[in-house]
Amino acid sequence: METKTIKTENLTKVYNGNKAVDGLNLEIAEDDVFGFLGPNGAGKSTTILMLVGMIEPTEGKCIINDIEVARNPLKVKEIIGYLPEDVGFYGDMTAEQNLDYFARFYAMDASERKKRIEELLELVQLASVSQKVGGYSRGMTQRLGLAKALLNDPEVLFLDEPTANLDPEGVFQYRELIKQLSDEGKTIFVSSHILSEVSKVCNTIGIISKGTLIARGTLEELKSELGRVGAENLRIIVETIEPIPEITHRDIVNAEYSETKRKAIIEAKSDLRDYISSKLFEKGVKIKEMRMEEPTLEDVFLSVYRR
Amino acid sequence: MEAKGLFNVAKKEFIGHLTSKKFIVILGLFLIISALAMHQGTDNYNERLESYKEQISQIKEVEGHVGWMPDKPSIMLVFMFMSDYIMMLGAILAIAMGFDLLSKEKETRSLKSLLSCPVFRDEIINGKALGGTLALVFAMGTALLISLAILLIFSIVPSMNELAAILVFGIVSIVFLLAYFAIALMMSTVSRDSGSALIYTLVIFFILGSLLPIVGSTVAGMVTGEPPEPPAFHLQHETNESEGTFFYGGGTEEEMQQYQEELRAWSEKRKPITEVFNLISPNMNYQKIAFFISDPRIYSAVYEQSSPSSKSMTITTIVGESSAPSLQEVLGKVWKNILALISFSVVFFAIAYIKFMRMDIR
């Protein structure tokens, strides 16, 4: 039987009468890298805050490694790492001092702390930076946040918009780090509104919209599932040598022609490629290229979000 | 409750206060001004001591004198000067230490990082309060040590009783500072940002410290009306630096007796009203306690009369008293004020605690 590291049961959070999270049921297996995807305001951060024991659910519960978060938040915090969105530190202290302060809350002696902090600062490339954190760029603070999240060598890692302030080099290093941590057997929960980012590092994805989980699965599963549900129209791109005559069909929703009429983008409810090619053949129009554009995952998500 | 988290937070806060620029600047200013006040107070004490010695030598010249003997001035008079500066600069120091304790953490989002560690929320707020309290004890302790050093420089050696009084003065001063620290901490917890927290705290400081005593006096005036008119005679007065103000003039004994009774009745009616307002002002409570500790003989009598127009009679009354009340007796007279001062810290800290424990961190 597969072990479930992270589990939520009917998780609900109500703010001023509005449900930020509405009856969320999630199960994330051990070692999984789970991408929690959704637009801004969908309830991603609220879910994470409940999972890490920062806020209490209005209803339902969160369980991490068989520990109920609301009942034993401290025990949970000992085994998790959390990188909040817009992470912050004490500006009048160095990175080392900040990490040492936070490390004192865990069961680590002075030598352990020193060793761990040195390793982590090396890992996030801040070892040579001696200035106080108040003078850091957002990217540097984000990297320090990642080091802070890994301070206690957590079994479960929660990352909220982890690449939000990183430069391309930082994003690349972050992806490498996630792979490394995943190989070490850690369960990673990545919350983001950037699909490309999630799709690059996560094995499974859950999509949240208006506080409710609307889809869950691997990337391929989601693409096919949401493709059926979300994408209503197909786009057929036709390029010809002669001008394209007007094509009519009940499934055609929209057709756009270029000025020379040698290129057309036809939006249709079904795959009309056979019908279009026969019509063009009948009119003696030679086809240069004809292809159907499948909706990208991004298009699918957008259509799902907007519904 | 795990104490590890509490002490970790308290240690960080204590070091943070002691190394912060604002603390160093205000503490420096506080110490310099306290030292100047001590110097001023020491001069005043020496003048009184000279006057006392002069009076004693004059009395000794009168053969067979068995009447009133002047009291030797207490070195606690020196600390009376210091209390004025504590009320202003000390309170500002306490406010500066507390107004951004939590609001700054919310603004910089370091609170989220802190709360993601295995630490209870109450350990955070208690640790912050403990760290701030220790920093205030450090500030007040330094000020008292400097003042003692100044006394010794002037060859004034306090007796054991005076040392006990100095210690009580120091503790009461810390309790006063804690009242404003707790108000600032509460504002820091409930306000959206540090700027608002500072403004609200200063508004409360102004209301409690300056406005409330004025309002109390005005309300008392409205309830009791004007003080009774003295009998129809030409009242004249004379002020003597060492003996106070003396009134003299014509008028019958009966008229004077009736006037004194009316005045006493008016004072007794006014007293509870002003006392209620004074009890809800940390400044007034602190001032009363500090004055009682500094010069118990004078202030016990003055506050008991609590009427500015009866001051001359008050002094006449106390002149006959044999000795100044002991420290225990003094504390017995101001216990309500001490309790009120402690209540400020407790009430405002409790509000900060409850608010912080229930706060949604987003």
C-alpha cells in the first residue's frame, strides 16, 4: 500500500464569510513532488498555511506523516520545511545569524548548527556574502529562504511560489536542487501559478480554483482529462498556393483569412481536416500545409480557470 | 510550555534592543539627562543640608530648647529630580522599544519565518516581553548605578534605609516604564504597520500622561464648584525658602474655623474625583509614588490635604510631626498607585497576548 505523507480531509477555511478553501481533499504520496497549481487568490497559500500549522482550518483537517497538524503543530513543524511566498528575515542580522537564530528552535547543538548552516549557505550560494540581510536583493532573500526551509533536513518540504524572485540562473539551480531532494526521498509540495515551472519539477499536479480542487494527476493525465473538458474549439491552420475559397460547415466557429487569402486559421468544434482538404481539392486549390493546433496545457488551464 | 523557545526569543530580543541604534541613542540621552538631574538634585540636597546644619547650630545656642527639631534632608530628594526625566525620556525609550516589536516582523515578513519553526506563539510574545523587560531593567539599572556613582563622587554615602528607598524607586520606575512598553507592544500587535503603532502609542501617551490629569481636575472643578471664599479680611502671605508659605491677616477665629471646615469639605468632595483620574494615568501614579518615596513627610501631608489652597496649613500641621514615615508606611500609603501602575502593564500585555494568539498570519 502506498504511504500518504500529506493528507487533507474536507479542509475548509472561511474568511469573513468567504470560503478561501472549500472542502479540499488531497492525498500526496511519500517521495512525490506535487505541484499545486492555481491562479492568484485560488486558495493555494491558505492551504499551505493550514498544512504548515500557521493557521487553523475552519473545518476539516490536515495530516502530515500521520500527525494531525492542528492538534500537534510543533511536532509537524519539526519534520517540515516551509518557504513562504515573499519570505522575510531580520534585516539587521547576517544570513548566518538569521539561520542560527531559527536553528536554535530545533534539536541541534552548536556544532551541528554551524555545520548545517555552512552547508546550506554553500548550497544556496550565499556563503561568501557577509553583508546583513537588509541589503539583500529579493533573489538573495529567496535563496536564503530556501536554506531556512532546509535547516532541519525536513522530511516534507512546502514551497510557496519558490521561483517568484529568482533570476534564470537561480531558477535553474532551484530545479536541480528539487531533483536532488526528490532523489533523497523527500516529499515536496510546490505551490505556484506558473504552469511551466510546476510542469518542469513536479511528478503530479493538482489544480485548485476558487478553493476547490478541480483536477489532479500526472501531467499527461491532466492534459488529456482537461483537454476533453476544457478545450472547446480546435484550431486548424491551412496554407495554400492559390487563394482559399470560403469554407462553410456547421462545426466551424470562426475563420480568419490572411490578406492574400493564402492562409486561414479555422476554429472548429471538431477535426475538419478531411472535410477542408476535400473542399479545397474540389476547387482545385493546392495545399501547402495543413495542421491542427492542439491546445497547450496553458490554454486548457486558462479555459478551466475562466469557466 | 517549552522554555527553550521563550528564552531563545528573549535572548534575541534583549541583544537586539541593546545593539539597536534607537535604543543606544535614547538610552544615552536618558543617562546624560539623568546624570544632569542627579547633579542638580545633589546641589539642592547640599543646600538643604547646609540650611539644616545652620538651624541645628542656632537651636543649640538656645539654652534648654525642648521644642521642634528640623529633619535632616534625605538624599532621596536627589531622585525626585530624576523622576521627572524618567517620566518623559524613560517613557519615550519604552515606547521606542515596543512600538515595532511585532509590526516590524509583520512588515518584513520575518514573523512567518519565525512561526514556521517549532515554537509556540505564546513563547514568541512572552519572549519579546521578557527581552524588552530585561533591556528596560538594564537601562534603569545603569541609570541608578550612575546616580549612585555621582552621589559617591560628591561624598554622599547613602544609609541602608536610603539604599532600600533607592531600590524601591528603581523598581517603581521600571514598573512605570513597563506600562508604556506594554502599551507600545499592544499597539504594535493590533496596528497594521509600525508608523500607525507609533502614532497611536504617542496619542495614548499624551492622553494618559497630560490630558487625563487636566480632565480630572476640570471634572472635579465642575462637580465641586469654586473653592470657598476666605473670610473678609486682607489676606497676605510671605514666602520663606526654608519654611514655606505663611498666610496672615485679620478676621475672627470663628470665621477662620468655619472657612477651614468648608475648605476641608470641598477638598474631600474633590479628592475622590481627581484620584480616580490620577489612578488611570501612569504618570500621575508614578509621580505620586516617586514623591512619596523621595520626601515622605511633606508629600504624605500634601496629598492628604490634596488642596493647593490649604498648603500653608499643611506645612504648619506637619511641622509639629516628630519623624518622617518609614518606607513601609510610605508604600502603605501609595499601594493603590503601585497596583494601578502594575495593572497597566498587565492589562495592555494581556490585550497584546490575546490579539497575537488569535492573529491570522497570511
